Amino acid sequence: MAINIRGLFNLSILQTKNIFFKSNFLKVGIRCLYTEQDLGVTTYENSRFVFRNQFMTIENTFRERMKEICEKEDGIIFTEDLKAMIHLAQANDQDMFLLNNMLKKYIQKHEHNQIGSFVFGPIVMRMFYHLNQPKYALEAFDNEYLKSSFNYRSSFRTLMCLLYKNSMFKEMKDVYNKVLNSSGVNFIGTNSVLIYAACLKENTPEALEFALNIWKKQYDIIKPSGRSYALISYLAIKNNASEIALDILSTIQRDKVMSIRSLKILAYMNMERYLQIIPILKEVVESNVIQQKYLIFADVIYELEEKLKTLDLEESIPLLDLIKEAKRLEFIQTTMTLEEFLLRPMMVRRRLSRYQDRRDRNEEQMYTRNELQNYL
């Protein structure tokens, strides 16, 4: 939940001292970068409701029957049986064990007959996510019998989000390396944003080293997302590697984005290069933004302002004047911190929906023009 910090600038220094950086007041919780809708979990939950209603009176009988089939050497698990169990499973060891046996039986039947076989990998991962069972999800992912069934981007993304939600960052690195070695950078694609978020949550020199190695492997093959740029840069800044952060930020084209602008200010401040901050803030106060009013984060401005007050620098006066003007114009984002912004969920489906709507409108307009041309 975002913390409203509006009005902090009007408080006294004694009231606000260290509130951002030495207390737990603004610690960012764990939220996945992908929404449950984007992961397909919402659709799974809707289907789960239907199955639960259908099997309401025979659910226990169905489980007993599936156990008997799994125990038989010649037992056969049909697609509809597997679908039902995936949607009926509960978060207990008995159901997880039964489902695992059913998956093995199903694969044994269909390993020589690929025609019409049920692709269960993505939906099983959504089930694990819904039930919040990262341990069993990892076991299934590493199972030799099941491994190929999870060779889908959606399965990988859902597993990584489940691990992230449970702060299992070491396991995320292990999974990432396995998929990278087996399927390559192109398969992972923009899902690499998850590993950068995990490294930021760890916030250690080792995490930075891991993230930079991933970045080097990815950069020349597939362009990282803007969120990835910001996450790894913020991680570098937090680990006293502001030079690396600036090198990374210098390669992004969207340098006027609020998060990128704030990260540059932090990096220059940590390197005590205050002169370079002046044009950034000057651009903020002189901008004529209509759609996006907020141009910089309050926690970044607060840290800069407090540091300037302790230094005797020539740049302090113009910088403090620019900060004062940015406050007056209300260009400062006070409803969330920089880190909250970087770790907020991404709205993938909404963007795709807007893109589809634009494409439909363009096609409609093109059709109208063509019809008019034909008429003329």
C-alpha cells in the first residue's frame, strides 16, 4: 500500500529527521510485478469455481478413484480427470502428492502420442500460484518427468512471480539460470524484469553482481524494458555504484521519465556532482506538462534537500531555489516513493488492450478512407 507523504515538506526538520531512510515507515512490501489477471490466475480461479460446483457432491469420491488408478500399473489418467484435479486441488500434502502422481501417469500415456495431449504446464503453475505453494511448484519444475511440460514462457513467468511473492530470491536466481542455460535469453525475453526486481529486494553487492552479469548477457541480444533499466540502476545506486547506474541510464532513450530523472539525481548526489543536478531540476520547473503533472519523487527531493543543508556549496542556493519552485508548482510525487513506483505491478493487459483498440480504430479509419476513395 502506497504511503501518502504529502505535506512532509511543511514539517519541521526535527519532525521529519530520518523518517524516510532510517525507519520502517516506508518499507516496500512484496507485490508481484505482474497482476493475477496478466498471469492468467484470474481465469484459472473462475474455472476453478465451475469445477468445484460440478464436483460438489462427488469430490472426495473422485479423489479416491484417482488414487486407485495411480496405484495400478496399467492405470490411465484421462485429460478430463487431470483438468478436474488441477481445479479441485487444495493446499495440502495429500492433494499435491495425488496431483503429482496423476501428472506422471498422464505423461506416461501420452509420451508416445502427442496428438491431442493436454498442455498442462501453464495451468498447473497458475494452480500453485493460487494455492501459494512455491515448494511444490519448484519440485514440479525440477521433476524429470514433468520438466518439458513447463517449457513455456507463461509457466516460467508464473513460477518466478510465485517465488518473488514469497521472497524466495535465491530460488529465483536458480530457476533463472536453469532456464537461461536451457532455453536462452530470447525465451526469457522481458520476463527478466523479475530477476532485477528480486535483486533489488535482496539489495546486496552479490545481488548487484548477479544482476550485472544478467544485464550483459541480455543487452546485446534483446533490449531490456524501461523498468529493467530503472531497477538495476537503483540497485547499483543503493550499493555505492552510482557510476555504473549512470552508465546504464545514459543508454536509455526515455530519459525524461519520472523514475529515470529521479535516479539520475540520486546517482549524481551520491557522487557529489551537484552541478549536474541543476539542469535536471531546471527542466522540471520549466516544463509545461499537461498529462503527467508529477515529475520527481518526494523521497528523492527530501534526501537531496537535507544533504544540501549540511554542505557549504556554491550549487546549494540555486538547487534549493529550484526545489522550492518545484514544491510550489506541485510537481513532486508525494503518494508513493521511488522504490514503490519501481516495484508496482505492471498493467500488461491494459496496454495490450489499448494497443488493440488503437489498431481497430486505425483499421476502421483506413476502411472508411478506402471506401470513400472507391466511391470517388
